[in-house]
Amino acid sequence: MILDSKIPAGSLAEKWTKHKFNMKLVNPANKRKYEVIVVGTGLAGASAAASLAELGYNVKAFCFQDSPRRAHSIAAQGGINAAKNYQNDGDSVYRLFYDTIKGGDYRSREANVHRLAEVSVNIIDQCVAQGVPFAREYGGLLANRSFGGAQVSRTFYARGQTGQQLLLGAYSALSRQVANGKVKLYPRTEMMDVVTIDGKARGIVTRNLITGAIESHSAHAVLLCTGGYGNVFFLSTNAMGSNVTAAWRAHKKGAYFANPCYTQIHPTCIPVSGDHQSKLTLMSESLRNDGRVWVPKTKELAEKLRKKEIMPKDIKDEDRDYYLERRYPSFGNLVPRDVASRNAKYVCDEGRGVNETGEAVFLDFRDAIIRDGEDTISAKYGNLFDMYQQITGENPYQTPMKIYPAVHYTMGGLWVDYHLMTTVPGLYALGEANFSDHGANRLGASALMQGLADGYFVIPYTIGDYLAGMPYEKVGTDHEAFKQSEKEIKDKIQKLLSINGKKTVDDFHKRLGKIMWEYCGMARTAEGLQKAIGMIQELRKEFWSDVKVLGTGDELNLSLEKAHRVADFLELGELMVRDALHRNESCGGHFREEYQTEEGEALRDDENFAYVGAWKHMGDNVEEELNKEPLVFENVKLTQRSYK
Amino acid sequence: MNLTLKVWRQKNSSDKGGFVNYSIADISEDMSFLEMLDVLNEELSEKGEDPVHFDHDCREGICGMCSLHINGKPHGPQQTTTCQLHMRSFKDGDTITIEPWRAAAFPVVKDLVVDRGSFDRIIQAGGYVSVNTGGVPDANEIPIPKKIADEAFDAATCIGCGACVAACKNASAMLFTSAKISQLAMLPQGKVERKERAEKMIAQMDEEGFGACTNTGACSIECPKGISLTNIARMNREYFSAIVSSENV
Amino acid sequence: MSWVTKTFSSTLGRKLLMALTGLFLILFLIGHVSGNMLLFKDDGGQAFNEYAKFMTTNPAVKILSYLTYISIIGHVIVSIILSSKNKKARPVNYADSKAATNSTWNSRNMGVLGTIVFIFIVVHLQNFWAQMHWGAIPMVTYESGEFKDLYAVVNLAFSNIGLVALYVVSMILLGFHLYHGFASAFQTLGLNHKKYTPAIKFIGSAFSIIVPAMFASMPIFIYLSTLK
Ligand SMILES: Cc1cc2nc3c(=O)[nH]c(=O)nc-3n(C[C@H](O)[C@H](O)[C@H](O)COP(=O)(O)OP(=O)(O)OC[C@H]3O[C@@H](n4cnc5c(N)ncnc54)[C@H](O)[C@@H]3O)c2cc1C
Ligand code: HEM
Ligand code: SF4
Ligand code: FES
């Protein structure tokens, strides 16, 4: 299949404006004849559901948490970018576009990214109108900060809780439409399948997590806003419930999965403290503005630290290796996420890690405290320091923080065209669930922007273009296709419950996570990836013969819920590895050790790999088919990133 | 450390439920409270027993999903969320009592899981500014004094966990409701609908079966986000001024 | 429902009634305690008896006293309605509750304290108020005319150590009720501001100690003086 990205013609800056005019519209009186399903109530889902309901469509919104307000977007800390140029420091739509394309290591579409930069300004207006309490200056106007190494201050923030405030804004808009009767909410409901009829998405099948009821919902279009799949690694900064199930089931129904191997590893997370660890906690990136990253110069000293024979403060300055400052004199501790992460891995691989597991480096505020005083540092980072102390029991004012990289974000996702439509007509993917705008690496404060751009300002236009061509009649949920899908799901549940093996679901999840982290994590090799494929296949086999899922299908059953999710991760994992294996280059979050510059930086191969790799499902346990969407760069020049 | 857990088990909303004791060994003090329960659940699963169901998602103290009443206090001995509570706060040999939130408006779904849909319905009754997407003024056209923005922010940090209800002797939802009413009443964007909002949200709160406020202050002390009682006072003002001056006769 | 009934069937409307009636009762207490201080005057009860007569006959005082009756009855009825709603809001109690770590004992037991205060009020009215209105009270004559000798009734009553004890204990409980109730009423009215709330709290604490102490000192004083 030729992947048609439907990028409109015309100059970059005019594409979206012109296209909005060219798209078909649905007459206001007819909008209420259409039903739209929105799966997910994070930034992307809540904003889409609210905006579509405001336009007059009938919306059904689904999430697996007990309330739409708890979607994982709530956890985002740092901020949201927008090309407002309120600071008069030279920002512009074009600069945000350029930074995002470059930050993504030239693996995203120019047209999409430019549109994102254009609508970024509307997002801030919208959120402020909803009552989102962004940080302000004394004069009463909005404050900005620079974030993630950007050279302009374009990040809007609400203390360390930007995601929460933005989501609560979108949730309030959604709640208003629930009250209006335009949105019907289905919390604690998990999407299990997309139903297609005549090649078009016409509904979904869900499981009510409390009663276990399998139910069908019919609609004219289905939007998947189900977030990222970082939890394939078991340990990540994602919420415990984040999963790939919705996207994966759609994939199996014909939606291509793009760039699955692009994962972002965030450098400043609290290290793993033991086998019991269930998730990892992000410490805001902003800490690197004042903290200095180091490990001891020698293995011997590191060993003594690990055995607690010496304390960090016992190590003299000349015995410390501030390796980021040493290797990247101009960017120092502020190098991009992927570079900082990889270097932490290198020094720990050399045996210089500083905690019991040997997988941690120091982030030290000693010098900043001497320079600015404890009060200043506490004013800036007090809440983060407290959180760190709460979790680790150590006081970062007195002893350096320990940090280590952790899986944080997945740039890959369902392939979508310029309209955010997947390869299945009528099926859309928004937010982190799609692959669209971040290329091989996402810049800080851009995911929130993208989720809201998709939901508030893109889908309300593009969905009309599709629905205008749809009949008003809904398909009945007694249609053969719904019945078929319901049966398959019930069979699958029966199967999971009947295996009655010896190992728990978590056990499989942890083992999968270890394989993914080891072979498909921060640095990858062809050899390791080959090995991983076999291991994952084995593990999958074992899962289906030896997993133990307790309870019944018709009650609240956490192990059954997890079993579904882990079963899908076990399939996705293999695809990620295959994608990583086929991409014989390093770019952004995908680092293949074979492809690096002499200085150890990612070495792209623009000639052979400047494309989106979109995989087509060919059947269970059959190798997937790769499809390529070439990336054409008409406005930017491809350059090698350098932070020396 | 070794602990005894006294856990509320209840099959579903119609089951009567009761406490079951479990003993659990080799718990490290670096574990979070929920990781300790994960360990218990792995053990139960291995033995073929139904794991203890509890709500949780972000495990970062922000989604508001975790909701355990631990040793007589919502979210346990510290002023934080259950997921941010660490085993350091306990000592070897302790018996820990774990119960669900208790309130008529939060019916138990299973074990320690409760249904907090009543909070959503309170917000649906008016916890928003009625603006459609698009067609809004430029963000900087609405200047807001920093102090006010900060105070509105403090109110807006509520995570909707329900610990306030769980702590209150009357199972009152005043702190939760007042946080939203306050946030929007302070900001110019929310002022347009403030009377209507106060009346409707409070009517909904009553309808859900939450109790009244005796101003004991327990809610604010147990609130993991430290939402202040001044919000309740502000809500009361909003309501009293609404009833004598709103258009709804 | 009209807006009035709607308001007073809402929890907040009812709390408003609690606060207003409570505050009115506080005002009443001020009046009551200041008048009763005349008991300490060493004039054989003349000032007190004159005051008592004034209180039962003056039309303005009449209106105030009716307001007081309404306040007490209203305060009690609304407190019963609220307490029953509060009870229903938590049908299943916690097996383990450490409420003492998040709130004061008196704030959690306003109903209990109030009920005992109510019983006290009934006894108290029976002792003096009913006597004054309908009882057979000896008369005394001063230059200004003939008066019911309530002073004698009071003296007689407080020669009973049991009654004195009841009064003293009740006043302590009233003190507890007010120790929370005074500031609470302002919070209910929406008056909470960092500028004046500390002052309200201070005055409330002082009030709830001083006024009941003044009331309690009367039976003690009289009892002691009857011993002589
Ligand atoms: C710790 C952390 C900090 C971050 N900080 C920032 C930041 O500062 N700036 C920034 O720009 N980005 C940040 N990000 C990234 C950003 O938060 C996310 O990418 C973004 O919020 C994703 O939004 P979403 O709407 O796509 O999905 P989510 O918010 O993840 O929502 C997913 C929704 O889908 C539902 N769902 C999922 N599966 C199913 C199913 N099978 N059935 C039914 N419902 C389902 C869920 O219930 C949920 O409602 C951060 C991420 C993390 C983990
Ligand atoms: C002189 C007598 C009394 C005075 C001065 C008084 C004063 C007050 C005040 C000021 C409050 C606080 C109101 C608020 O929180 O807004 C209050 C609360 C209360 N009072 Fe009284 N009171 C008196 C007698 C009683 C009696 C007789 C009862 C009987 C049952 C009672 C029961 C209560 C209860 C239950 C509350 C708490 C209501 C709530 O907040 O839920 N009080 N009182
Ligand atoms: S007010 Fe506090 S305790 Fe109540 S729901 Fe909000 S965060 Fe939780
Ligand atoms: S799990 Fe999200 S707040 Fe505790």
C-alpha cells in the first residue's frame, strides 16, 4: 500500500490555512446526526471530545480510570510550548517549527510540525479562557521559562504541575458537555477492539471493568487518544495503567504502526531501588540548570561508594568526573535528553555507577548552594527536593541526588495522515498514541502541545471532511461484525482464565521489560536485537501456556485487565525490536551502537532512512510488513546535531 | 521488616465484607506502600487467592486515584498520597489496618476500591467556564494579579482524591467543592458564571449525599495538597451572595 | 421550590441558620452574664431583683427574649437535621480512626456538648425562669415598689451543692461548645481572612473561657456565701 500522507499543496506557512478552507464541512443541523467515539480522556481525548461535542456531534468518551480527570497527562510537570513570543526574544512560529524538526532529528513531517507550531498559540489562549492558572508575572501577564535546552523562553507552566492544570481545563470543558448531554462518559471501561465494516471503522467493543460486561458501541468515526506504550519496558515514568491495548488492537484491524522503536529515555529519574520497584519517578529536567552531573573518576572509588564505605562528600574535586561538562564544554549539563541519558549509561557500564545497583549518577547542587544560597535553590526546586526526599529518604540539600535515565515517552505510534486518520478510514489517532510530530526525539514541553493541538484545533476540522461523506444511519450493534468481535474477546478472556499456569502476569511483564531495556533501550546493536526477538517469542509462548490469571471475567479483576495489556505488550515488543533492527542508523532516541560518529554521537543515514517506517499486521505470529513513507524536506536543511 | 496487614475485603458492592489478616515478610523500607501491597498481591496470586483490589495509577501523587485509609487516617500517617507513602513510616512488627474510604457517596466497588463518580457529577454541575474552543481572546488580554493567580492555583491543585471526605466525620465534600468554586471565583474568566456555579455545584453536592461541614478542619489537615479552609469560607460567601442576588427565583 | 425553601433545605443554608442562631445566642450570653453580675452586688439583692423585673416586663426585652427562644429552638432543630444528614453520609464507620490527629475533640462532639447544654437549659429555665413567670415567689419591697424576690430563690437554689455542681459542669461544657463554635460561626458566614481570623480565634477562645467562668462563679459564690 502506498502511504498517502495527504499533505496539502502550497507553501509551508499556508498549507493549513488553505486546507481548512478546502475541507468539506458538515452542516450544523446535520452534526447531531453523527456519533463519534473518543477513546481516552487525556489531553488529546478530553480536548477532542469537548470540542466535537461543542460543534454538535454526539460523543461517547471512554477511559479505564474511575474518572476522566485521572488520565496520565495529569502527571506532566514541566510545561507547554507555544510560539507566542511574549518575551520578545526572537521566537516565532517558524522557529518553533524549526526547533521541533531539528530536535526530532529530521524524522518528522514538515507540514505537520508547522501546523503544530501555528496552532500552539491558540492553545494558550484557549486554556487561559478556561481558567487554567498559568504562572504570571507581577504585572499580571503570563510568565515563560526556557525548557529543555531551547534558546528562547516559550514554555508556559503552572508550577511543576502543568499537565494537571491543562488536563483539568480540558476535563472541565468535557464535563460541561456531559452536563449538556452531548457527551456520554464511560469511565472504568476498557476498549478491547475496533470494529470495521466495509473497511471503515464503525465502532468499538469494550469491557466494563466493574461488571466485566462486553459491550458494543457503534459510531460514524472512532478516535483513539489512548496515550503511549512506554510500559512495554515494565519500568517507566508512565502511569501504571498506561498501555498499548487500544492502539494494538486497532493495529490488528488494519491500522499501520509507525516507528515503534523511537522511545525517549529521560535522563533525570530517581534510580531503581530494588526488585520491588513498580514504576520510576521523573525529576524535572529543570534540575539540570543548576545541578552538576558527576561520577567518581575511578571504579575503585565508585565501589567504595556502593558499599557505603565512603560518602559522596568524601570524594575530592580532583577525583570527580563531571563527564558532561568534560565532553560537551559548550552545552555542559544541558545537553539534550538522549545525549545525557546515553552518557549516564556509559559511565555506569564502566563500573562507575554510584548506588547499590551500580546504575545511578550524581546530580549535585553543592556548588549551586554555595553560589546562590540554600534559600534561592529551595525557592526554585523546593518541591522537587521534597519529593526526592520523600521517595529516597535522602536530603538533596546535604548529599547529591542520585539519578538514572528511564523510559519516558514513545514517539512511535499509529501511523496517521495529515488529517490524523490511520490507515483504517474513520479511525483516527491523537496525542501520544499517534506517531506524528516528534520524529525520532521529542523536545521537552512539546507533548502537551501536540495532544491539545490535535484535540482542540486539528480534529474538529479534519473529521468533518470525512463525516461529510458518511451516511447518517448508524450501524446496529447487532451487526455481524460486532457480534464476531464480541465473541473473539470473550474467547480470549476464557482462554486467559483457563490457562491456570504457574507464573503471574507481573512476572511476565517484568521479564519482558528486562529484555526490552537490555536490548532495545538506550543503546541497541543488531546482535542484541536479533537475540531479543527470539527471547520475546519464547516469552510469549510461555505466557500463553503458563500464565496464571485468577478470578472470573464478570467482576472487577485486576489480573485479567493486566493480562490483556501484557499480552499486547508481548506482541508490540517484538515489533519494536524488529523496527530497531531494520533501521540501520542512529537518530534521536534510537541509538544503534554500530552507527555513531567518532565522538560517539548518533549518526543518521539520511539517504537510506529518511522515511517513516509503518508496519502492517499480517496475522498472529507472522512477521509484519514494512511500508515506507518518504520524508521530504523542502524548507529545512538536514544537519548533524552537535552539542560540543 | 515483617508486618501484619488487616485488610478490608469485600467481593462487590452488595457483599457485606470484613477484615482479613495477612502477614507479610521481608519488606524493605525503600518500598512505597503500594509496592508493599504489590508484594502481597504477588504472594496471594501465587497461592491462587484473589489479590487485594485497590485503586492507583500514576504513583506520583498527582492523579488522585489511590485512596486507602491506613491506620485510621486517609492516605496514612503522613500528609501525602498513599502512593507517595513509604514503608519508612512503619516499623518491624506493626499491624497495619487498611480500609476503603467510607462515605455513602463513595460506595465500595470491591475491596478497597470505591466509586467517586459523585465528584465528577459535582464538577459537571458547574465546575467550568463556559467557553467553546476557538474564538477566545488573546491570553494576555486578561491580566491577572500574580497574587490572585497564585491563590487560584493553590485551589486548583486539588487532585480529587477524596481524602477530605474520608477524613471528615460528616463525610462532607466541602473542601473539594470549594476548591473548584474558589479557583473559578477568583479568576476573571470564572466571574461571569460565579453565582450560577455556586448554586448548582452545592445543590449537586447535597444531592450526592455528602454531609455538612462542622468546620473541624480535618479535611484540610489530611488533604495531600494542603487545600486551605479559606476556600470553604469563600464558597460560603459565594453561595450566600448568590442566593440573595442570582436570577434563579 | 422557591429560592427561600431551596436555600434553607441546602446544607449551606442550614449551616447559615446554625451560625446566625449560635451568634445570637452568644450575644444573649453577653447580656445575660452582665445582668447576672448584679448578684455579686452587696445590696441584699435589690439591684438584681429590679433587673429581673425589668427583664420580664420591658417590651423591647420581650422581643429580644422571643428571639432568644426562637434561636435556641431553631439552633436545636437545625442541629438535629444536620446531624442526621451527617450520620447518613457515613453509614459504615471506620474500624480504626485517628481523628484526634486531625481535629479537636470538641469540634467533633458539638452535638453531644450541645445536647448536654440543652438539658442544662431546660433545668435552668425550670429553676428560675418558670419560677419567675408562674411560680410562687416571695415579694420584697424597695422604695421603687414591690418586686418578686428572685434573689432569694437563687440563693436558696444554690445552697444545694448538687445543683451548683450541675451548673459548673454545664458551663464547662458550654465553654467547650463555644471554644469551637465561636470561630466556627464566622467561618460558616464566610468570614475567614488572614487579617482578622486570628483575632476572631483569640476572642473566641477568650470568650469561651471567660463567659462560662463568670456564669459558673455565681453559683459557687452564692454557695460559699451560704456556708458562712
Ligand atoms: C512523568 C511525565 C512527565 C511529563 N512531562 C511533560 C512535560 O512537561 N511537557 C510535555 O509536553 N509532555 C510531558 N510528558 C508527556 C505527556 O504528558 C504525554 O505525552 C501526554 O500527556 C499524553 O497525552 P494523551 O492525551 O495522548 O494520553 P494520556 O494522557 O496518556 O491518556 C490516555 C487515555 O487513554 C485511556 N486509555 C488508554 N488505553 C485505553 C483502553 N484500552 N481503553 C480505554 N481507555 C484507554 C486512558 O484512560 C486515558 O484516559 C510527560 C510524561 C510523563 C510520563
Ligand atoms: C447558649 C447556647 C449555645 C450557644 C451560644 C451555641 C453556639 C453555637 C455556635 C456559635 C455554633 C457554631 C455554628 C457554626 O459552626 O456555624 C454552634 C454549633 C453547634 N451547636 Fe450550639 N450553641 C448553643 C447551644 C446549643 C444547643 C442547646 C445545641 C443542642 C443540641 C447545640 C448544638 C450545636 C451543634 C450540633 C453545632 C454544630 C453544628 C454543625 O456545625 O454541624 N448548640 N453552637
Ligand atoms: S481537597 Fe484535598 S483531600 Fe479533597 S479531593 Fe482535593 S486533594 Fe483530595
Ligand atoms: S496513584 Fe496517582 S496519586 Fe496516588
